[in-house]
Amino acid sequence: MMEKLTLSNVSLADLKQVVTLKEKPGRDHSWTDVSAIALTPNDQRQLGDVQNRLRDMSLHLLNEATIWSRAIYPLLLLAEQADIQAWAGVPLQTQYANFAIDGVADGALGRSLAGRMEAPYLVVIEAKRGVEAQSPIFQLYGQLLAAARLNWLESQQEPQEVFGCYTIADSWTFVRAEVTGMEQEKPTLTVEYSRELTEKVDAEQILKILKGIVGRHLTIEEQQLSPAA
């Protein structure tokens, strides 16, 4: 019987049954260097508006839906470019050789067409709080596997590079993933992390990382569409 990963309750043990997991140490990577990314005056103005709204709020006392609407989703919207759009509540359903994945991402950036998201390049999970809340990391890993598979079905390219992040209140932690062996019995998921960024202080860097991720995937798309030399 094919294994099924349900994203809302996937565990580390579940993941290790179906993929080879490699977690890289360190927090400084080439994709977190955003020194070459410039923000427009409009970006700067809207970032200032978001930060001003957050400055005097006790974010840890607010519910997740309020934080999402006030802090997280506005930055995803600012990262939109070309046909890359920000969506909330994105279904992630796909199948590898020996397991299936089913669930919903709290948010995503991806190529959108005719009212549907074709393939998510970045998936977002908002960590639930409370004593019974689960770690968001393994759910994010499952979402990254789903996003990679959906992109691979369109491009057939390996490795598949996808990004994700988990948010806790106004803090963001980004994850870059590579998935290889897409048709093997046990694919390999390799992940590396950014440092934790807080929106009240690091909103500019968060937005630059988001824009950098979108730019990377637009470049990859252009290369795939270009005729071979």
C-alpha cells in the first residue's frame, strides 16, 4: 500500500520512511546575501506602513489569522513579479513513486494563470501556538517535497530547488531545499536554513530574500524556455 503523508500531522519518522533527509548546518548561504537586491521607493513606503502598524502591537497575544493578515501576507504581496503571485490556502496534492502528499500551505508564491497556481516556488507555514502545537519544521519539509514534485512534473529538471519558510508571530525563518531522485523509491531532500528574522526589525531583509527567491525562479524559467545554443 502506498504511504500517504498528511501535511497537518506529518512527523520526522514519517518523512524518514519515504525520503533520505539531509539537513545542512549554518545560517549564512549565498541565497541569504541580498546586498545586490534593491527595493523601490514604493517598496520602502509600504514596508514602513507595515512596520508602523506592528510597532506598538503585542503580536504574541494576537491570533494567527490576525498576524497573518497584518504582518505575513503583506510582505508576500510585495514580492510579486510578472506572473508570480502570492496566494493563501494553497492545496498541495501530489504523488511520488512510493508515497503521496496531501495538505494545504498557509501561503505560497508561485506562477499563477487563469485563477490557479500552477506551481509554488515558495511555501509558507504559520506555526500554531499553544502547549499542544507541533513543530512546523516537518510539516514544512512535507510542503517542500510537494512543491518540488509539482515543479518537476512541469519541467522534468533535477535537482528541484524550492524554498519555504515558517513564521512564528512576526519572525520568519527561510529554508532552501533541493530534491533529487524524483523517480526513485526514496528521493533525497536536502535543506538549509536562514537565521531567524523579525519583521519589526528585519522587514527589509525579509522582503529582499523573498524578491531574491522570485528572481531566481524567473531566471530558471527563462533558461528553460531559451532555445539550446
